[in-house]
Amino acid sequence: VPDQAKRFGVICPCCDQTCAAFRPAGLKHRPNAQCPECGARERHRMVALYLKHRTTIDRDHVSLLDIAPHPSLQRIFSTLSNIEYLSADLQSPLAMVKTDICAMPFADASFDVVICMHVLEHVPNDRQGIREVYRVLKPGGWAILQVPIDYHQCTTFEDPTIESPQERERLFGQHDHVRLYGLDYRDRLEEAGFQVELVPYPPELGPDVAAHYGLKTNRDRYTWVCTKAATTP
Ligand SMILES: [Zn+2]
């Protein structure tokens, strides 16, 4: 952990801002959640740490597709000249290409890396979205596919008849979510062909180090790293 974090409280791994604590955010105004400088929430900070410390995207020449881009991670990607960057989304003005994740206008095997965070829980046909991510990845490529997960539930809860924003919020956690994933999220990824690794990062940093980045090891548990095999059978 950088010394500044020890002196000031927390540090954002996306923008290096230090402060006593991050701002509250989320429906329940979760404390210590959002970076005041770049807007990074816990999920962005944990994935930023994973990318910085556990991958070589800071030096390898990679083509990267950022689905539903967030400024905090865009900031990191934009500083790395070795990354051939493309962002895509159905609605976001930050995206370079406007597209539905279920029917992306990219050729097969176009990208080395896909980042897709908190998208699939909004997508009615998430299996099709996952297949599309798999399709556009090069063999040997990998994706980070984060979704909100109830790690206490084995089974994903979804019911397409539930359409009211109030009911969706009550049952799925947010007004525009169409399901609440359980641990069987992994099955959907594997069905598409992915090799799935749940990397316990940041928990493997330990609670004290994680706290300096405003992360809680019992909440921010896993980075979902999904790899397309280099040779398909
Ligand atoms: Zn920040």
C-alpha cells in the first residue's frame, strides 16, 4: 500500500486520489463507496487492482473491448498506449460504438480482452450476451464479467413476469435488474465455453491492505476471470 494511503486513509487505485474515506453511494448509501475524484466504486477499484497487479495489460499490446465503460477504468486504459481501446454500449454517451451486447457488430475473434461489469443483470437474454462476448474474443483471450451476486444463494433468481421497477428493486436489488445471480452464474459462463476462474482478489491482499483501497474482503470477494481456450476442441 502506498504511504499516502496510510497517512490519509484511503487511496483510489484508478486515479491515485487519497482521502479520509470515499463517499457514500448506492441505494442504501453504503459508506466508503465512491471515489470523489473519478467516481470509482468498489467494483472498479477491485478490478483496477486485479488488472494492475495480476495481468500484463500495462505492457502487452492488446485489443480491449470495454462494454458499458466507466470513467474510472477508462482513465487507466487511456493512459496505456499499448492498449488498442474500443468501448461499446447500448446507451452510454461514453461509448464509441452503440450496440446491444446480444448482437455486437464485431467479427469473431476480434479482441484479446473484454471488460464487462454489471451489465448482464440488466440483459433479459444474458446467455446470448455471454455467447457474444465469447465469440468476439480471440482464442486465448479473456474477459472480466462482473455481476452483482448473492454468494449465499446457489441458484439465480429470475422471473420475466416481474416488470415493475418497485418489484425488481425489492427482488433483484435494483429497479432495472432482471435477475439476482447466485453461484450458478458460473454455469452460464461455462455453457458458453468459458473456463472460469474466481480469483479471490482483493481478499488475498488481506483485510488491512484491502481497507486502504476502501474494499471489504467479505463483500468484494471475487474477480470473475473467464478465458477462451487457446485451442478450441
Ligand atoms: Zn478515483
